[in-house]
Amino acid sequence: MKKAPGRTEFQRGILAHADGQWNVRPTGAQGSGVLRSMSDAKCFIVLEHDRGQVAVGDLVQVQLFDGLV
């Protein structure tokens, strides 16, 4: 995921458990007008203020939607 340091970002994500570990991936296009990515999302991928780009396999924080509504 592309990200420049200097601001916190929340990407919509899909979280899954497989082979004993958790994996998360972005839902696709993250634009404010893309309702499909919001309806598919199960969490936010939290990209901290100082963090740069995120590569496959990097650890990230997630904020689950379950229980928020």
C-alpha cells in the first residue's frame, strides 16, 4: 500500500484467519465515492502517522468494525 509519512490513514480492509495466522488486505479502491469497498470491508487498516509504504507481509494494526455499530 502506498503511503507517505506525515499523516495517519485508515484503509478499508478485509480480515481473514488462515493457516493459524491473521491476514488483511485492502478492499480495493479507497475513494470516498466507492461504496462497494465500504460494504465489503470488515475493518480499517491503521497506517500510523510516521509510517511509509507497506509491503506484503508487513505487520499492521487493524480496527475491527464488529461491535462498533
